[in-house]
Amino acid sequence: MASMRDIKRRKDSIQSTGQITKAMKLVSTVKLQKAKGRAENTKPYFDLMYETVQSILAKSGHINHKYLKESESDKKAVIVVTANRGLAGGYNSNITRMIIDEGFTKENTVVYAVGKKGRELLERKGYEIKADYSEAINEPIYKDAKEICDDVLSADGEVGEIYLAYTVFKNTVVHEPQLIRLLPVEADDAAHETDGSEALMTYEPSEEEALDMIIPKYVCSLVYGALIESVASENGARMQAMDSATSNAEEMISTLSLKYNRARQASITQELTEIIAGANAIE
């Protein structure tokens, strides 16, 4: 059995850790409320943007445009949105694991990292980090998303497909990693299910000019929406992780308190036994 001093030292250490995790939980809760409100306010716009572009493409027929046609290059670019800090459960590792499981090999994949944790994990696995935008995840603004999109779209000729990996914010306790293809843009199958009576989309100015303006804005909107949802998901995941850690610390403290009391009782009993034995020996 561990000595009373060792038990007390461990108990004090766990109490200090518990205070830290409790404080981090409170901070994450406050940040989550702000991020959650922002995500809920912006989500309708980005959902509508997605539906609108899908509807436009579904009614456009077959258009020969660089953002819509398949490229000859087999190289893929992935915008990976994670956090700059850990202590958020499986939030960061779920994204990197999803990329590996989806068949993105380090030989044919370049990574545009948003978040230090995702960059470090993928870099350790041998993936090429094309660019790092870790500061953007602290307080995402549309300008950050546009900078990322401009850099990624400028490499459109070098890569065949562009993907976005981020965590969808469902609610406070549900956050799901998601991978979507940004380019080449492909309308949903559901959007193609028309009865043939609808007229094809007409463009003014030309198809080329219109899509050159629409598609980049569409991609930037999706990236910005992903940044906003990822911030909410990160704080939700960290709040859950710190809540679990605090609960575990309280359980451990309770167990150690019981062990300490038992050790103290055993020590007192031993001292009394020695005193009585000594007194009997004198008599």
C-alpha cells in the first residue's frame, strides 16, 4: 500500500489538474456560445448558396468550363481545417484519420492546412504541406477564406481535384468530420432529376465569364462556412473533453481520499497497538 504522503501528494496533484480542466471547461463554454450563435446565423446563407449553385448547374446542360471538367492530373489538394490547440478529445485526429481512410495518399496529395494540429499530424505522416493558414482559425473572417481560396484556385492546373475537410457542427454534443469536393464542381444527382420541361439556364454575360465569377465566390463561401462551423465544433469538443476530465478527476480524488483515510486509520491502529504492547511489556 502507498504511504500517506504519496497518496496526499497525488491527491493534491489531481486537485490542481481538476481546477485547470474545470477552468478550461468554463472558458470553452463561453466561447462555444459565441461561436454557436455565429454558426447558426451564417449557416442559412451558405446552405442557400450551395443550393443555388447546384440548381444553376443542374439547369445549365453540359458546359465546357475549367471548374466543371475533369482534369488530367491525378494530384489532389485538400484544405484541412483543424485547431491550433489540443485537449479537445478526438476533434483533430478524426479529421486526419478521415483523410487517410478516404485514400488520400501522401504521394498524390498536397495539404493546405488551417490549424497547427492537423498540419503537425499530417506532416508527421509524410504529407506535403503546401501552405499553412493556422492563424485564420483563431478568429475567422471572410478575408481569410478568400485568401485560402485564391491560393488553392491558382493551383487548379497543377491538381485535378480540390477537397475540403472540416468538422460539421450539428449541436453542442454532436460534431461530425466531413469531406466534400470543391472542384471540379458537380451538381447533386437529386438536382439533375428534372422532368425535362424546364428551360436551360441562360447566362449574361457569357457562360465562361459568369462561372469565372460565380464558382470562386461559391468555393470561398463553403470554405468560410467550414471555418465558422469548425470553431464551434472545436469549442464544443473541448468543453466535452474538459467536462469528462473534471469528472474523472473528482472520481479519482474521491478514491484517493478513501485510500488516505484507510491508510491513516491503519497508521493510528498500528501506533495504538505498539503503545499497548509497550505498556504490557513494562508491566
